[in-house]
Amino acid sequence: MQERPVTEHVKRNKDLRQASLLINLLADERPGDLHLAWDDLIERGESWVKKVTKGYAKMQKLFPGIPDLDEVS
């Protein structure tokens, strides 16, 4: 297994933190936008849904304050 540089882990965590903040804001202020984004994602196909679902689960482990996926989809 290849190890990634520390900077990649730091960037990934920063990106996930920013995404979690955005999701929280949209869930509070514009929940319809999250539902529209999810609908668009579904139209892109099963592989997109699987990738986002997997990534969302990782984000919830790091930032448990974000809504459950079923609340935003």
C-alpha cells in the first residue's frame, strides 16, 4: 500500500471540514437546494451515488454534527 504525504491528509481533512460547514448551512438555510443536488446526483448514476454515500459516511465520522444522509437526500 502506498502512503500519501501528510499534506494530502491535511488538505483532505480541510476539504471535508469545509464541506461539512456548507452542508450544515444549506440544511439550515436552504434545505431544498440539498434535495435538488441529491436528485441531480441520482441522475448521474449509481457509481456517483455510491461514491458520495461513502464520502459522506467518512465526513460524518470526522464531523458528527452534520445531518444524516437521509435528511439531506
